Amino acid sequence: MHEDNWILILDFDSTIITSESLDLLSELALEEDKDKESKLQKIKQLTEQGMNGIIPFQDSLDQRLQSIEITKKDVQLLNEMLIGLITPSFIENRKWLMENSDKVYIFSGGFKEIILPVAEKFKIKSNQVFANNFIYTEKGVVSGVDKKNPFSRSGGKVEKARELNLKGEIIMVGDGNTDAEMKNLGQHVKFIAFTENVCRGSVIKKADIVAESFNDVINLIQHL
């Protein structure tokens, strides 16, 4: 295949970073809460249900946001933390990602303002990062997400890819059900289940290839 004829789309949570950013944000927001442990358990359960496709992604997201009060300060703290939580094989391959950044997109059910500082480390342009947007109250507390944004619901990644009309072979790399849905775009999409951080059987079943690290992703691209 002609070397310019591919587009790489990366998930963010548990792919570029080692954890789920909304779970981490919940920990920060619940720091002082006496029911912290039981609330965090519930949030993690909702994350898993959404990732495995047991409940619709939008339900998982709404229920998680409703159970915590997130402030702008929590978001800033998380942004500082995340630079230290980048997946090891992404750090190892930073040079490759920077060299190919014009062909790398991030599609995430996470939040754009949390993703952008990490994307910058790899020279991935902000107009190639697509994710959810928080809506804040006047007091700087998250009141929800922008429901007009396709990433707030199941099938949103597919919707955005169609809208962008991406050409060539699309390689989608991620760990969740919303990433696997990208195969609905057609034959020109390869879905790689990324297992360096988390391994979900239901997602692996839908994968064309399983990547244990980002090295496996580069290897596939080089052999297209």
C-alpha cells in the first residue's frame, strides 16, 4: 500500500494514557467524600459496562457525571497528573508519533480539555482531536456534557469519521466497544484492540488484530 494512504485514529483513555480519565477525575472530586470508596466502585463499574457495550455509552457517561461534582480545579489537577500517566509504549515511540502526527487523530469519549495537553506532547494538532466537551455552571462546576457532540453517545466515533470523510486505510486503535464500532464504516477500517493497559474479551472478539503495545501498531502500519 502507498505509504501515505493510511490514517491512524487513537482512543485516549486506557490507550494513550494508562487509566480512564473520568475515573481519575472522580477520585480527585471525591477526595473529601466520606462515601468515596463506594462511589468510586460504582463509577468504575459504569465505566466497564460502557466500555464492554453492556449499557449504551451515553448512559454510562451521564450516570458517572451525575454521581460526582467536578470543578475546573479538579480538571486542572488531572491535566498535571496525566503527563505522568502516558502509556509506556507511547512514550517509547514518541518520535514516530511526532513524525507522523499529521496522519494521527484522537477520537475519545473523554474530554477535549483533558486530552489536548497530552496530544501536544506528540505534536498532534488540536483540530485532529475529537472528544466530548464539559459544560460548566457559572461557579465552574461541571453540569454535564454537550449533547450535540456525537462523542456523547454510542456510534459517535463512526459519525465523526463519516463527517470528516477520511480517505485511505483507517486504523482504529482502542480498548473499548465504541472503538470496535468503527468497523461499521466499512472494509477500509482495521480495528486494533489495544491491550497494554486493559484487556476486554468482548472487545478483542471484534478486533482484526490485538496489539500488546504501540510497537505492534507501528509494525502493522509498516506492513500495509
